Amino acid sequence: MSLRDPHGPALGPAFDVDAVVLDIEGTTSATGFVVDVLYPYSRSRFGALLSQRSGDPDVARAVEQVRAEIGEPDADAARVEKALNAWLDEDRKATPLKTLQGVIWSEGFARGDLVSHFYDDVVPALRAWHAAGVRLHVYSSGSVAAQRAWFRSSPEGDLLPLVGNLYDTENAGPKQDAASYRTIAADLRLPADRILFLSDRPGELDAARAAGWHAVGIRRPGEPYYEQGVGEHAQAGTFDEIEISTSQSFRSTT
């Protein structure tokens, strides 16, 4: 089944796949929103989270991971907060940082302090692909909790029903490691060549392709990797440039 509007944009990359795995930052959504809105929001709340919620299992696990990464098993809350802020300044994709950000952001979205951002072309494409039986999943450096809150709190309402499985660096592995994509494919129970990955980062696209996936680089003006390009990968400026055909063998409404 072809999902291209014959009166739509010029022809772009076309694929026969059963699942699309989505990156978020720079792909479905603006990096600037994450950096300018979400990062300061989490930075201002790390201290309170660490001092008031140390008994929370997710917080306690993340704190132990921070201590392990900095090699200071007895680091106190102030030292942990300092490490988190340093990683934030570096835009380091450290799992414990993403876990704690996820806790803070989830609560912020739930309170209505935060509303997520999606590029205008994304939501219509996701709805069309989902309606046609394409399985949509997410793989982001942000925690699963943050991903869930992100899709649930969009300007267009709750988009979480459009997506199935959510993967991060804790349950799948580093995003520039081909083994992570093999882990996801095994969890989805799909052959690698039935999966398409959309991301703006060349290293992630390389890893997905090394695992046997199809990959498209999303290039949006103003995003950090726009000028660098995506190397030899297929590319698109918007989601509606991508044609997806679904086969009957693996189709699902998940």
C-alpha cells in the first residue's frame, strides 16, 4: 500500500517496511526546544529532586550510576548535581542524566508546565502511517519516561496511542552502536530489513544501517547536523517526502 499523496511534495526516498523507528530531537522535534526549554527546566530542579526524592527507586538507581561514572562511590547530592550540570553543559547523553531529566520532565508535562514540540509535517505523517498499519516506535537518548510524557503532551493532544515500543540508552544501548539496533529488532520480532530508522544524526544512521536497517537522514534547516549532512544515506527535509509501502506479511496496528 503506497502512502504518498500524488499531489503532494516531490518524490523522495521510498521503502517497503513494516515498522518505522523515530528519533525525537532534531527529527520529529526541534533541538532548540529541548535545549532552550527542557534543559533549563531540569537544571533548576535537580537539587530538589536529589535532596527530597533520594528514596525513589529511579532516582536512587540514577544517583548510583552517576557515582559509578565519576568514580566517586560516596559522592553526596551536591557533587552528583554538579556532575549532572556538567554533563548538561556538554550535552552528554549519559543514561543517569536522561533518567533524572525524564522524572522531572514527566512531572512538568503532567502539571501542564510543559507542552512538547513537533514539526508541522510530523503528526499528519505519523497518523497516516499508523492508520495504514505501519508500526511506529521511538528510540531516543531521552528516557522512556520522558518519551512517554513527550508524546502524551503535544500541542495536538495525546499522541501516545500512535506509537508502540519506546527505547532509550538504558533498555536498548548507545545510539551509535549497531548492537543496539539489533537488540531493538529482536525485541520487535522483525527482520532488520523490515525496519526504517529516521534520525538527523549521521552516526546513528550509520549504526542502524550496519545492523541491516533502512535509514533516512532528516535534514531540517537550523538543526545542528543540517550543514554536516547525512553522508551517503537517503535524506528528506520533511516526513511527507518519505514514501512508505506496507506489506501484508508483518502488518500490525500496534
